Amino acid sequence: MKTDYEISLEANKKNIEKVASKINISQKDLNKYGEYKAKVNIPSFDNLSENLILVTSINPTSTGEGKSTVTVGLCDGMNLIGKKTSVALREPSLGPVLGRKGGATGGGYAQVVPMDEINLHFTGDFHAITSAHNAIMALINNHIFQGNKLNFDKIDFNYVMDMNERALRSVEIYSNGKLSSPKSSSFDITVASEIMAILCLSENIFDLKKRVSNIILGYTRESKPIYLRELKIEGVIVALLKDAIRPNLVQTLENNPAFIHGGPFANIAHGCNSVIATKTALKYSDYVITEAGFGADLGAEKFFNIKCRSAKLKPKAVVIVATIKAIKLHGGVLEKDLAQENLEALKIGIKNLEKHVENIRKFNLPIVIALNEFTTDTDREKEFLLKWAKSHDVEISLTQVWSKGGEGAIDLSKKLVNLIEKNNKEFNLLYKDEDLIEDKINIIAKQVYGATSVKFTDSAREKLKLINDLGYSNLPVCMAKTPNSLSDNPKLLGRPENFQITISDLKINSGAGFIVAYLNKVLTMPGLPKIPNAISIDIDENENIINLF
């Protein structure tokens, strides 16, 4: 069996200008990065298509559900049935690429290419974001060293790096003894950076500059916030991001347009590709397929309540990706036993999928379940899923995009188009801007996760008061929690009941325009596994990258 990388090397790629011409993007609006990648000039965002489709999934498991693969395959399937469709994805982070998860370009015959370049350095966007973020930190430290005119007492900003590096979760820095806690700082992974979030939520470079200027960098001894604009450095930070803000265009294996731009994680950030890329795709296409990170409790919830709220987007439908393997894992089966038929485990594990269906319906959106097929799936197991879907009045499609590409998503594409054309419901957000932050958190915890109660630590209570005092209670909430469970305990699989979640801390991302709520002890700087994927990656005698995945 060929690997994903071997399949990608055999792709019949077209010059990026030809791919762009399929959706009427002119050559003058492309800045090519070689033959198969380009930056696209940001168009005016008038007359956009309304057919935006989100792909999400059940809570992820160690077997991989294939969400990106289904997203790419669905784009190809839509084009095969005559719908002018583009896909809009996030850029991969080097952390997972060199770690355990791998890349984010799909798999099998449903990929975006050139996958090796996309997964490693691409067009340098993440490097620009990392540099811009760390430049802010360097300029803060220099300001303090040179006299601290703004009276920094506490820095509420840190460093970032696009790697998994647990040793940098806590670091000591030199700051000339001018702060209450002068030697304590930390690194987050770049995908958790507020600069990443700002770039992904901005509408244009001037919106980007405004948002950057509004970042809270720290506080005085009297708890007065100090904003980035007070350092007068918003100009240089935006200059570092001038090219990174423009969306990237590549192609699927079937030569359909793929916009790949931005990459915040969904467990510790808002988990969606850039507003600019999504709206650019909607400008040039009749249908746009996009995805949000991890399961629907994280990525989809944030896509709706943060991204769609901010950008005034109204999605038309949702695809929930599931696999029989993953459902059985949520039903208590060990990974080594997944190849064996187990209908009892399916009956238990299906409750996880059922909860995600219920949650999406709260947003008034039609749903298709994409059951990503594996060779180990038995006829009786598939029949169980089909009967369950019918009894719950939800569309389901057996997809085979990994092995068949777009052809394996034709049934899914037709069902999706039919649902969109029949739907007359109005998209609904889960909470209002004017709701208190504590109420927003409770709504998400109880309605989306199924928690019975929410506990706030003393530190979180203090932050709630600060948020209210500074007038930021109207912002949406970005919940930072484990992706593996509906709860904040990664070991509680399936559909846990009678559980409490704990809010350990809160952070004001005033530039991005949301409040981050940290659940339990979620990590914002991951670590590498015992045997990282990086050990396998190499270059052959022809200078080709090998063993990427």
C-alpha cells in the first residue's frame, strides 16, 4: 500500500495559474512561490457566496478520524457533481508534523499538494507570526530595561515557538530587577499566539493593525492595562506580517483550488483558518468547504461563536466525520481489539456522536454524517450506523475518499447540496454579546459539553472581575480544554454525565477580540512523544524528502 507521501509525489499537479483560473483569479492577483504555490491578493469582500460548509468530527481518538481527508475529498466530490467549489484549510504546525499527529494535508487520494512543502515551511507565514510575536516581547523587555516609562509591573505576554518543547513551558529571563516577578516567563506554541488569532480574524491589513494595537501587554502596579499602542510598535509588527496576511493558494490531487492560511489550534485557540482565506474562497467559488480543529465541542463551537460572529458569516450546513473505529473506542474497546466486530461497543460509543449532532442542531444547521470507511468495518457495524442515523432523523453517507478521492464523496456531496437547497432555517449563535463572561462559559459547559456545573478557581474569579472592570465582558469566549473528551478530563470518553468542569484561569485577548478560559490544566506548549515523527524524516539521493508520513 502506498503511503500518503508516495501518492502525493505521483500527483499530476498543474501550474498554480491554471488552478487559479478555474475560479477566475487573474494572474495579476497571484504572487507565485514556485510553480505550485501562490499568495493571493485580498479582494473586496462584496457579493460573496452564501454556501459555506463546515466539516467537523466527533471527539478525536488515537486512530484518526480523517477530518482533513474528508474535507479535501468533499471539495473534489462537489466539483465532480458540477459545483464550483474550493476548500479552505488551516496551515500545519511544525509541532505536530515533527511529533506524533503528522501533518494537516489530508491523506490517500484526498490530499492537498505539494504536501511536503505545505507541512514543513510553506510560504513562511508561521515564521513571520513567530517573529512578530517575539519582536513584541523583545521590545517590551527593552522598554523596561531602558527606564520603564510605562510602569510595567507585570508582563501579560510571553514567547512563542512553532515546536513542541516542554522544556520551555517555564523559563527565566533577565529584566534588570524592575518587575515584581522579573525572572519568570514561558513559551507557548505559535498556534496559541494572540498574533496568530489576530491574523486569522482580521479582514484586511488595516484591521490587523488596529487589532495589534489593542493587545494588552501587561499591567501597572495599580492593575491598569498597558496596550501595545502605548509602545508605538504596531507599525513594525504589521510590517513583519505584510505578506503573511495574504492567503495561500494550492491545489487538491484533482487540481481543485485549496486556500490554506493561518493555523490556530482548537484546544488552546479558536481552531479556524483565516477569515481572509474563507472570504476570498467565497468570493471566487459557489461553494466553500472548510474545517475546524478537533471535535465539534471545540472547533465547531468556536467556528460559530467566535469566527462567524466576528466575520458575520452564516454557514449553510455541517458535516460531522466519524469512524466505526473511533465510535468503538468511545465505547470502551481497546485499540488492539478494534478490528473485531463489536456491536455492543458501538451502542455505547454512538452516544458521543449523538451529543455532537444535538449540539450542531442548537445552531439551527442541517447535518450530514460522513462515515469514513475502513476495511475492518463489518457489514453489521455499518448497518447499525445506518439504522441509528435513520432513527435520529440525520443524513449519513458512507465515504471512501482516502481510496477513491472525489469519487468516494459523490453521495456525500449530493446529500449535502440537497440539504442546503431545502433548508430554510436561520443560523443561530449560542449566546449573546451582552451576556456576562461567566454566563457564556456556563452556556458552553452545560449545553455543549453536558456538564452539570462550573467551578471557578480564586484566580479565575479575580480575572472575571478584571474583565468586567475593563469593559471586556461583551467578548466571546475561547475555551481551552482537552480535545479527547467532552469534559475537561481526557480519560472520560463517550458521553460523560454528572461532571463538573474547572476554570483555572482567564486571559483577555483584547486584540483578537475574545476571552480565553483555561479548563483544568490544559497545556499551551505541547511536548514530543518518546519516538517523534521527526526521527523518520530524511532526504534521499535525489534530494526528495522521504518518510514525512
